[in-house]
Amino acid sequence: MNISELEKIEGDVVDLVSAKAAGIIRSNAISIKLLGQGEVKKSYIVKVCKCSSSAEEKIKAAGGSVETSS
């Protein structure tokens, strides 16, 4: 998913549960890879499996944080 889709999520925590609830990813998805297309307009706490360097830079520049796990 791209960072441009983050604003569809209610709240400031982005994870598998919140992305599924917002309809951004399929209900049977087991992981998220966050890509850097788009802009971040607010601070998010992002918990994803993988994150591109450009997405991480944009999230941190907006005051957010990124946690990745494999």
C-alpha cells in the first residue's frame, strides 16, 4: 500500500488491523509493505512488515514513527 492511502485510516496507528478496517488491504492479507508514493499529512505510528526508505523518510518528516517486523 502507498502512504497516500494512510489518510483513509481512522486514528494515528497504522497496522494490519486498521488497514483492513479501512478497506485499504484485503481482509485475508497477512502482511503490509508500505511504499512511498504520495504525501503524509499528519503524524502516524506505523507498524508494518516492510517499509520503503522513501515512505519511512516521509512518515518521520511528518513527526511519525515506523516499526518494521518480518
